[in-house]
Amino acid sequence: MSNLPKPTRIVRAFFLLAFGAAIPLAFAQDPPSSSPTPTPQPPAKPKPNADSAVQSAEDQPKWDPLRAEKDLEVGKYYMRKGDVDAAIDRFQDATEAKPGYALPFRCLGEAYEKKGKKKPAVKAYQRYLDLYPHAEDGDKIRKKIEKLHQEIDKEKEKNYVSAPSDPGIFARHENERIVFPRCGIPVSAKASCTRSVVWDA
């Protein structure tokens, strides 16, 4: 500082004093106001955690192709791991995040089929074919749909039996209910109706 001319040293000292005095003023606090302080609000109740990505993150946009891809990838991982329920949740999230995307519907159909839920599997496979009618595996999926329809029909036939003249022989246990499908009347109320009956377990 000694090599600088005297006026430059004076200007520099002036600026140091000005800035040195301004710094404490910048950090000075405002005096407390005389208005009453607001009472703190209790925290909002957390919503129950759902496994669905859409339900647990409401701020997520409905249409999100990147999230759909990630849900599909994670769902396939769960399928390989053997956690079919978690895979179904992820595939459903993918169908909601990108509704026109066919692949999650095929994966959803496979998951439902593995779970033993035939009707939802048929619905998912059919949606896959509706979205992607010229799919490379379209014939294979159509055969699966036909096979599932046959299995559903066989299950329906198992549930129907002929009603004998004495409806009392159907009472296997207390919780069983016998209903005539055409008239909708329980056997105990109308024993003369001899149509087929359904066993509700």
C-alpha cells in the first residue's frame, strides 16, 4: 500500500469504512411486531401408504410414459422374483400412466393367468390385442384367450347341477346357499322348482 499515491490510499480507506459500516446494517433484524403470533397448525395426517405409485404420489401426472416404462421394468422384475401381486400392481400403474401402451396389458394378462384369475387375464389380453392388433405374438395370445374361455366355461359347468325333487339333500353344511338361476328363489322356499342350481361357496 505504500507504493500507491496518497489520494488512492484515501479513496480506498473511505470505501473500506463505508462497506465496513454497511455490513452490520445488512444483518440487522427488524424489531418484533406487535401483532399476535399465529398458532402453529398441527401437521396433516399422513395418508395410508398404498403400493400403487399413482395413489401414493398424487402429484404425479396421469400420463407419464417414463413412469410407465419404469413400472413395466419393475413389474417384470417382480414376476421373475415370484411376487405376482406386486407385479400386477406395477403393470396396472403402467396402464394408467400410458393407457395406449399395449405391452403392460400383455404382461398384466400373464400375471393374472399365473395368479389363476382367468377373467381379468382374458380382459387384459383382449385389450393388448385391441391396442396392437398386428402383434407378432398375436396368434399365441388369441390361443391363450380361447384356452382361458374354455377353462372358464368348464368351471361354470362344474358349478351347475340338476336339482332333485327333494331339495333337502343339497344341505351339505349351514353356510351353503342354493339358488335357482332362472327364478332366483332359494330351494328351501320353493321346492317344486326343478331347474339347475348353483352352489355358492
